[in-house]
Amino acid sequence: MEGKMNAVLMTEPKAGAWEYVEDVDIPQIADDEALIEIKACGICGTDHSLHGWNEAIANSYNIQFPAIFGHEFSGVIAELGANAPKDLYVGQRVTANPVLFDNTCEYCDKGLVNICDNRPFYGTDLPGGFAKYMKIRASNVIPMPDDVSFVQGALIEPLCVALNAVERVHPEAGDTALVMGPGPIGLLMVAVLKQAYGIQKVLCSGLANDVKRLEVAEKLGAITINGSEVDVIEKVAELTDGKGPQIILDAAGHFTVVQQAVEMVAKNGRIGITGLPAKPSTIPMTPIAMRQISIIGSRAYERKHWRQALNLLANGLDISLVSNFVLPLSDWKKGMDLIDAGEGLRVILEP
């Protein structure tokens, strides 16, 4: 397909260096690729960090400027290469796994494509979904049922992040869980814990600018804790009869969270780390050993989580509260402002 398209570009490694343009060349696909007409793309926390040029996040990628970010997307297939999987067709409603795993390393052999030794990422290392069209390896494309909307489709990627994070801390019947950070990933963790795993007592903590997000967490079934009004550690102890939650999930990405989690978690408890702090964390090691605490990292998702996410949505998993603003792509700045103000959860942009 020839022609021009609209897109949001980051022009240089500098905070705020984003601009909306309408004269970018439509990508030309190879035989093993698909061209997707983007219908919806979410502003992820990574995109927000790159907009502010967080060096710790930016240095995790090989960004080529001008860059097109956006890795949480859905759309329709506009064009297919000759070697694309035969179950794909032009006009099909799809989302896609943005991890370009190599399928040859020892981790891919085990199904752990999320920690592949060579895994460029669409939307950072490679052009992403903040554009009318994007190209992607066709085998990464995932068909969506007709009853999954394009906005829901743009939430499948972060839902997969939440599914992997929750799975890795092995929830058990009778557990109490604490989600630290009521951003979109944290809220999706609450939804997964409550609706997919049936965890009855889920706590969710936040700060002063998280009031509206904590209201959403409460609607999803969590007991909320506002750290600007009460001492989180004391309140968690009160709500767990002094024992602490068996599961704590870090969705805040602040360097102090892990230290607080070690102080709060129950004996033999599990702490899941998903957030990406800008500064190193200090962790007290003695209580980890003496109280037999497990600290478990979680990165992205495996291929199975995409199937799980689609099955959960088909069976009634409700994540509609997580996307509270849908804007035209040209209004990307408004979307960033809403996130800065703590009002935007997952802001969805439509090219």
C-alpha cells in the first residue's frame, strides 16, 4: 500500500519532543509481515515515561528517531505478505503481541518468549501503533472475536501483563492480596485477582493523586487504602489481623515499594514485581530469609496469556472501567495531561 498517514512522532531524545503529523509514509511490508490499520491504541506507562524521557526506561530500548511509540493496539488487517499464516485475511479484526521474539533461544524453547534473548519490541525499538498503519510480523497477529470492541482490544496487552504477574505469585484459596498502585496495570491485577482467581479479599493502595483511581479499584471489588490519609503499613496490618497479605503486587514502579512490601507481607508470602522504578531500591535482606519471603519478577507475558485474556473476556471478565478516555490521535497531548492529573487510566487514542 502506497501513500501517507497520520502519526505521533518523537523527534529526539528530549522530554516532550512529540508531535502530530500527517505526512508519514505508510510502511511497506515484507512477505512475512502484515499491515494493520490501527483503530485504537492505548497510552501505556512506558509511553508516558518516554514522553518525559525517563533515562532509566529509555535505556532499556534501542530507539531510533523519529520514533513511533504505542504497543497496546487493535485494528484490522489492511495487507498481508505472501508468507503470512493462512488463517489471517484482509479485513480481519485483530490485535497483536508486540514482542518480536526470535523463536530460537533457550527461553523461547520453554515458551518464555517474554524473556527471549533477542526481543525487539514494536512500539519502542520498532515503529508502533500511534499511527494510522503499522507493520508487524504476521505470526504475532492475534484474531479478535467480533464481540470484543477495538477499545477492549487495545486493553488486551496490559491485561496479559496483569495475567502473567498474578500467575507468577501463585494465588491460593483464602489468600489476601495487596496491589500497590491503582494505575491501569494495578486495576487489571485487581480485576484478575477478583474475577479470574476468586480471591475474596483484595486490597489496593494509592496516594493523594490516586483518589479517582482508587474509586475504580473499589468498584472492581477492592478494599482501598489512601496513603495520604492513613499509614499504609499500619492499615494493611489492621486489615489482615496483623499477619499481612500472602500476596503483594507492585504496580506502582516506585523505588520504595519493595521495601514497604517486605515489611508488610505475611510469612512465606510472595511479592510480585512489575513496576519499573527510576531509582534503585534498598531491600532489607534479613527478614526475607527469616520470614521466608519470595520476591518474584514479572516481565510482559507469554503467548498463552493472549489466549487466556480472550477467553476471560468471552466469559465475562469486565475491564471496561480501566479505559475512561477515548480521544483522537491528534489529541495525544490531552491524553498525557489527563494521565499527569491522575484522571486518565488507560487513555485510548484513535487514528
